[in-house]
Amino acid sequence: MKLIAFIKKTMLLSSSLVFAVVALAQNNPGYLGYKKSVDLTITPMFFNFIAGGPSFKPSVGLAYEMATKSKFSIRFGMSHVNNSVTQNNLDYYSLALSIPNNNGSFSSTDFGNAYGTFKYSYTAFSIAPRFFKTHKGAVAPYGGYWGFDLSLGNARVANDDNVIYKMNDNGTTSQRNFTNDAWKKIKVVSLQFNVGKRRYIGSSGISAFYQMGVGYPLWQSSTMYLTNTATYFANHQDLLENAMVRHIANGSIMEIKFGVGYGIK
Amino acid sequence: MLLKIFRVFLCLLTITLSSELRAQSLQKNSFYDYKPARCAGEIPSDFLVKSSEKAEAAKREIKDSRVSRQDKKQEFEYAITSSFAVDEMLSSGQILFGDSMSLFIQNVAKRILESNGEEELLKKLRFYVLKSPIPNAYCTSNGAVLVSVGLLSRLENEAQLAFILSHEIQHYILKHSLKEYKKINTMKNASSGQRLEDKLSDIYNFSQENENEADLNGFKMMQRAGYNLDEGVYVFDMLKYAEYPFLEITLPIDSFETEYYKFPLSLHTQIKEAVKQGADEDEKHLQEQGDETNKTHPSLDRRINRMRDMIAADGNQKGKPLYLAGKESFNYISKMARHELLLLYLRYADYGNAYYLAEVMQKLYGSSLFIAKVKAMSIYGLAHHSSLKHSMDKYGCNITNSRGEWRPLIALFSRMDLKELSAFGSRQIYFIKKEYKDDPFLDKVSRDFFRIVQSNALIRISDLALAKPQLENNQDTTEKSDETDNNSGIKNPRNRVKRNTSTGASMGLYYMQIFTDIKDREYLQKFLKEMQYSELSKTEGEKQDPISKKSKPEQVVNQMVMFPPQIELSYGSENKRDLYQEEDYKEFLVNKWDELGDKANLNIDVLRTNMDQRVTLEAINDYMSLSDWIIERLNNDTQDMLLFNSEFVKEPMQRKNATHVGWVSYDYKQGQRKFAPEYLLYSIVFYPTLPLYLIWQFSKEYKFNEYCVVFNTQTGKAIHVKRKKFSSRLRGDLLNAQIYETLYNIKYGR
């Protein structure tokens, strides 16, 4: 019973929140009456070199922005990217493979300049309040703004052969494949501060915008582990996690987003 | 057959009688209930050609002339500046053409030019009346002659007008404004916010040398036209006394006293002192008029003497005519100008001056509904502003500036407090209302005046009617209490006010005797009963504060008349205006407001008075009516006052099916950013920000402002007053966004 009551309360609260936002939107003139916008966005991952070198494969997204006041809008977005990353210099992470011996001791192999490749898929949902620069002539959703992007992302990682991670010690030693039973997942919550500008093309309601942001991963789940890696220690898993999370979340440390929008009255 | 003849005869009789009656009524209406003059007839070419085209035509003329390259450059600049400035004035709604005054001026000019063999010049010159109380005349470089209402109202005869026109035409013939421009070698480009008339004065301000030349040649022109030359001297005398009323009557404050209503001695003393002080100032002022130091114009005394010498050389002026175009016509336009002048004083909220001039006009032309309205409006305006504790100096009660015989009355108005003024006004309104019972405007003004008397001055108007002569009142005082009866020295503080059971505590005040001498007590009682105002009788809607946000009802404006949007674009550190671009933007903005009004479901009727072929006489006159209204509205810094011009905007607003009128103006400045040493210092301390600082410092600075005011012409209330400031580049989508937002806010009263 308690659960039902909780679900009811949650639904009531969330629906009234949506209605409140919609009602507030009526007080705003918008750009020529266009108070809402459906946007298609593209985010080239220029800046994730921090984790693994620049990658130009963009993340694509869909967003819905609703201006509630002349100076405020709220944006709900979703973005998705499939990417593969080669981790060039694992030395940086002091990668060494430790294999247990029969006598209970470990023999350690240092991979030196090892590299690894993995593929990941990352889907994020975001909610973003935006504050428009009315002193610069902006009327939400038109014009320059600043705001925050709070996003919850879900990353899944594997390579094409369902091999999670492949390491090669400079091509001299044997390659080790660590296969995976299933997709591995990791959740990332990140917060980004951004500034941007949207401009409309005449009175057609079609707009183009760009946005630049800096962000930081606030939280990440550590649920990913490798099932078929009996020879692995946790530090290697951490390493893998770190590499991917950095690649994904730190990708939003500096981000440039472009998009086109279609205005709705 | 007989029947047929009879019918025809009847028809003719009817037509003759009706036209006769119409003519009579027109004659009576023209001044009895004077309506502001409007433009008539064919629209002059000035209004049909774009300013840029005029400037280009002037430039072509200069191009063909044989002058040096440097001169040409200056002349080009001058052609552009003067063409746009003059057009700005012409399209301001303050210029009359085709009316009786302009036609008379044209007629006089025609006589002068024809008798001087300058028929060709007549084709080049256009004659207009400038609606300004300041006595002045201009002849612009492109041939527009402007004579102000203030000047026309002061002229005594046609010969004086002829002298002024001859003088101004000489400025045009001798190209004085261009010469002056070249001499100073600076762009006399008007700065933003300057009054249009001041801009014109700046451009057409001549040196002593040029003025003397125009005087001399103008004199010769007038001589050839055959006018009495003595009048030229009187013109200078008139200019010398420009700050005095056009005609004076002695109106001592005693003349408002009655047997029972007498101003206290202290008030008499105050006024005497103010008048004496003012008279000393007047002496100084007249001496300054004769002083040439630091003046561009030669002193009036010097010009008068020179004129007298020239007249002496010409011989006796006796027998030379004062009128060639016609005395009757002159008297008619003079009367018209004086009526217009009264309207101007009301428009500029100079109520003290307007009241005095109404008294002068009443003496001069007899009573009329118009004069009664002006007096009632003046009294009402003064009481209204006094109740709001506004400085009375702003409302035609500046003692120093009111030189001459109007000073005692002005001093009286400025020294009286609200209660005294209310009582004084009650009497004036009573007599006006008694004479013109059925006029709806007077009725509205009277009721609102008595609302102020009761709710702001806190005078019970029934007490005014009950007031009896002081002697009787003294006998009627109530018995004092035993405590204060004895001679113990104990006093009741309330005894400062004489008590009277019938008329309340205020009976001891002199102004309560304002109606004591009125014989017709029955009518007085009835009148005051009609004017009773009670807070309790207000409807819920009336009780709401019109500008309080909390009580503001949801308001939807669906139809609005707009003044053509104004824009000023200036670039660089010198704020150099791009006049060509401004013209394009004005056209763009007119279309934009029109188009976006449709998008916002707000039907906008923009008055298209921008100078081009599409302009219509109706649009010009509507614009004039509305600009008169808005001038009056802006000069009265209050939300709740009835406006005199509200009567005259009814018709155009009804025709457009609108009740609201909007005015919008933009100014845009683009220039180099000023050096900000504090930011440089910060960026040095926080050195990673240095590149950002450098980008900021060397980028251009944009300043863009939008001013918008929307009034309800029925109530006079401003429903939307907003100034938006942006630091953004002027772009089409920015204008789209801002205009639409403004329209949206107007529509929903936000």
C-alpha cells in the first residue's frame, strides 16, 4: 500500500511540475511567438583527447526546449554516441598484468607501452535550465544564454567481437583477449556549465545554435567488472573503468555543440 | 408648371438658406469653440520626396558648380545635414500647411517677391507655420520658410510680417546658412535628445554680419514692395519683449477679491515682493538685450538704430500702407494664431500663463466657449499638479520667466496652497459652468476639479455654500467650555480655529468665503450638490489603483495606432549619424511593426508620415492630432488628469477603431570601447584572463535602446512605459525579437 501511495504521489508531483512549466510558458512572448523548440544537435568530441586523443565522431542528440519567461528556458535532451577508443599509453596508468602462480605468488608482466582498444556506446539524458542574456537583446529561446546541463548517462562497453578489452604489449608479446559475457554498463552523472547562442532565420521559426560548455562528472557507478578475467585484479578493472569514464565524461569537460531547431508556438 | 417653378424656388431657397446658415455657423464656430488648425489642400512637394532624394538632388547641384574640392566636400555634408534636419522638423506633426495662416504668409511673400521681380524664387519657396510659442522664423537652405505661431500672435500688422519674410528670404538668397557652416567648419549635427526646434535653431543661427546683411537687403525688398518701413523697427521691439505676453492687461490680485473673500495681508506682501524682485530682473534682462558681448546676433538696439537710419534716408513713411494683402485677412490670422498660442500653452502645461492669456483674449475678443474651456482647464491643471505637490514653476507659474503684467497673477498661483487654489478655482469654475451649462468637456473638467477639491484639498464643498459673512459667523460660534471660560490662562488648542456649528472647523479660513457674495444661493447649492464627490460612490473599477501591479486587471489591447518609429544611428567616437541608413531603417521599422502586429494578433495602424509618395493628408492630420495629444500628455507628469486635446483625438481614434496610441524610438551607437584600466589591472593580476581582456578591450561597443510608451487616449493613462537597454549589434532578428516582445507586453498589459 505504501508503495502505491508513493507511486501516486510521485506521479502527481511530476505531472504537476510538467503542467506548471507548461503554464509558465504561456507568459512568455518567445521569438515571434515561438516559445518552444525541437532541436537536433551534434557534438563533435573534439576535446576528449584528455582520455584518449581527439575523436571527431560526434554525439547526436534530440532536445526539446521550452521558454517559460523572457529570460529563462528549460531544456530536456537526449544524446547518443557509438565510439571506439584506443588507449595508447597505458603506462600512464602503470598497467601491469599479474598472473597468479601455483604457489600462490604472482608473476607480473609489465606491458610497458601497451595499448588497448574498446568500443563504447553512451546514451545520456539531460535537463538544462538556461538563463538568457536579456541585456544583450535575448528573448528565450532566442539569443545568448548561459546555463547548466545536468545529465545522467549510461555507458555500455564492448568491442565488435564482444571482446571487452584487448591489450598488446607493443606488438612483441602475445595479445590477450578478455571476452565478455554481456555488455558492461556504467552510469555517469555529470554537470556542465555552458554558454551559447541561438539565432533564428527570418520569421520561419527555424533556428541554428551553438553552445560551448565545461563540465565535470559528479558521480559514476562502479558496477562494471569483467566476468571472464580470472587473471585480472581489480586495479586493472579500475584502469579500464577509469579510461572509459574519463573518455566519456571528461569528454564534456570542454564541449562544443551545434544544432538546428524548429520553433513551436 | 407653377408647381414645378415653386418646387425649384423652394429648392433654391433651401440651398441658399442652408448654405447661409452653414456659413454663419462656421463663422461662429471658428472662434467660439475653436478647434486646432489642421493642414489642408495639396500636400507640398517637401512631404512627397524622401530626404535622401532631396540630399542627392542638392549634391548633384553642388557637383555641377565650380567650387574647390574642399568646398564641395563641405557643401555635400551641409546638403545632407540640412535636408534631413529640415525634413525631421517638417514631419514632426508641428508644421501646418494649406491653413489660413500659411496661405496668408504665402500671399504676403508673393507680393514681396513679385514687386522685387523675383517670381522664379516664389516657385522655390514653400511657406509653413511652425506650432511653437517662441516667436521665431526660419528660412531653410532648401527653401522652406517657417513662421512660428508665437511670432504670428505678436504681429500687429501685415507690414511687420512682410519685414520678417523679406529678412528670412534674404538669408536664403544669400546662402547664409551654408556660409556660416563653412566658416565654423563643423558638423552642426544635432545631438540626440535635442528638441527639433533647437536643432533647427542650431543650423540656422547666423552671425552678426549675416544678420546685418539680411536686415539691409530685407529692408530694400520691403521698400520695393511698398510697405510702411517704420514697422521694421517695431518688429525688433517685439522681439525685445518676446518673453512678455503678446498683449497685456493689468490684472492685480485685488480684482479677484470680493467684499468677503479677501487675500490675507501676508499673501499680498509675498506677491508684492515677488513682483518687485521680478521687475528688477526684467530691467537686467532688457539691458542684456542691448548688450552684444558673447552674442552671435547684433543687439536689438543696434539693429533698431540702423533701421531708423535707413528709414530716415527713405523719407517720411506716413501714408505708406500697413496692409497690402488685406487688413481683415491679417486680423483673422492674427486671431487664429492667438487661439493656437493658447492651445500651445495648454499643450506645454503652462497653465498659469494660459489662464492670464485667456483673460487677455476675453477682453480683446469677448467671451467664448473656447476661452472658458482654456480657463477651466488651466485652473484644473494647476489644482491637479498642486495636489500632487509638483513644482508649480513647471506649470506656467515661473515668476522670473513671466515678464510683464502677468507676473502678479503667476505669483498668486505659485504662492497659494492647494486649499487656497481649490477655493479660488471653485469660484472660476462656478461662473464658467453657469455660463456654459451644457458643454460636456466643461462638465468633465468641473467634476474632476471638484473631486480634487474634496478628496485632496479636503474641503467640504457644502461648507462653501453655507459660508456667511464673517460678522455673522463670529456671532454664531459655539459656547466655549467652562474650563477655558475663566481667566486662568488655560487655553484649548482647538480654539486656534474658529468654531462654527453650521460650517465646521474650517470657517475661520479666508478662502471659505469664496461664495459668500453669491446672490443666487439656490443655483449655487444646486451646483455644489451636483459636484459632490464621494469615495463611497466609486465603483470597484475606479477604486483600483491604475498603476499598481497587484490590482492591475488582465488587459488586452487589440487595436493600436502607432506613431512612425523613430531611430537614430550613430557611429564612432564623434557619434556621427548615418542619416541615409536611418531613413532606410525608419521604413523598415514601419513595415516591421505592421507585420509583427499581425503575428501578435494586435492590429497596428502605423501612421505613415515618412516622406514619400504614399503619404496622405489624412495621415498627416491624424499624426498632428495625436502628437498634440501626446505632447500635452508628456508635459503633464500624472496618470489621472483629463487632457484638453482628448477632445480632438476622439475623431481620428474612432475612425481607426482604436483607443490606444503608441510611440516608439530607438537609438543605436556603435563605437570603440573606452579604455578600462581597472580591468587591465585585474587581468594582469589574474593573468590567464589577459587574452579575454584584450579581446574585450579591442572589440567594438554597441549600445542599443528602445523606448516605448503606450497610452490609452480615453483615460490618458500610460499602460506601457518601458526602456530597454542592450549592448548588442543591431540585427534583423534582434529587432524581430524585441518588437514582438514589446507588442506582446502591450497586448497583455505586462
